[in-house]
Amino acid sequence: MFWILVVLQWLHVLFAIFWFGFVMTLDFLIIPTVQTLEPRVQQAFGGAFGRRVPKVITPVASTVILLGVLRGIAGGVLGRLGSAYGLTWIAALVITTGLLLLGIYVLTPLAQKLQSASPGPEFDAILNRLKGLTVAELVGFLVVISLMIAMRFGY
Ligand code: HEM
């Protein structure tokens, strides 16, 4: 059982780094860099990037959740769902699933809408909404990471 826990957790953390690392890189490096380029280049890059991202990130994020569920079950969480540890695990599952759905059903369609919007007030409004939501997404990630650390210490 020890080695099953080790392998599950190792894979869970690896995929989690991929997902969270992507979001940080997107928010702090890719978006600010793309915004300095001319609109024609922004739309060309944004279109190609926007088509590729969900194909890679949706499976990665789903794998993070699946491995987190399996890691919890392998550690015996189902036998103590009412404990602090069990409640933290459930909260992590709910919030992380929410983050995945936010990405699929809100952020990706909004980013696609941005590609077809012509520069002006409509473009600025979509961009501001997108920026606000990415900040909310980052806050969600920080909450989930705090929950992970809490579980590490038994809560
Ligand atoms: C954005 C999503 C997530 C990230 C970035 C993430 C990251 C991490 C990290 C870094 C650890 C190692 C913590 C440590 O040992 O100090 C961990 C452990 C763990 N994660 Fe996640 N995780 C995420 C989502 C989830 C979800 C959705 C679940 C299940 C519902 C989950 C279940 C677990 C469990 C059970 C552990 C082991 C906790 C223990 O030490 O007993 N994680 N996660």
C-alpha cells in the first residue's frame, strides 16, 4: 500500500504542477507578452493557442482530479469522510471540479469570443471580464493548494 500511495501522489503532484504552472505562466507571462504585439499577430497566435490549450489542459486537469480522488481513497478517506481530513478532501474535490468547469465552459469560450471581436469597446469589455475571471481562478488554486497542505498535516 505504501508504494501505491507514493506513486499516486507523485503522479498527482506532477500533473498538478503542469496545470497550475500553465495557469501562472499564462497569466504572468503569455497574456502580458501577447498584449504587447500588434493586433494581427495577437489574433493569429491567440487563435492557434486557444485551439490547442483545451486539448492538452482538459485531460491534464481531469487527471489531477482523478489521481487526487484515488490518492484519497487509497489513504482511507472514505472511512472518515466526516473528519476534518474527509471534509477538506471533499472541499478540494468540489472547488477543483469548479475550476475545471470554469476553464471549459467560461474561460475558453470567452477567449474564443475575444478572437472574433474587433478592437474597441466590445473587445475591451471581454478582455476585462477574462482578466477578472483569471484572477478568481488563481485565488481558487491558492485555496486548493492550502487544502492540500492542510491534508498533509492531517486536517
Ligand atoms: C488544482 C488542483 C490540485 C493541486 C494543485 C494539488 C496539489 C497537491 C500537492 C502539491 C500535494 C502534496 C501536498 C503535500 O504532501 O504537502 C497534494 C496532495 C494530495 N492531494 Fe491534491 N492537488 C489538487 C487537487 C486535488 C483534488 C481535487 C483532490 C481530491 C479530491 C486531491 C487530493 C489530494 C490528496 C488526498 C493528497 C494527499 C494528502 C495527504 O498528505 O494526506 N488533490 N495535492
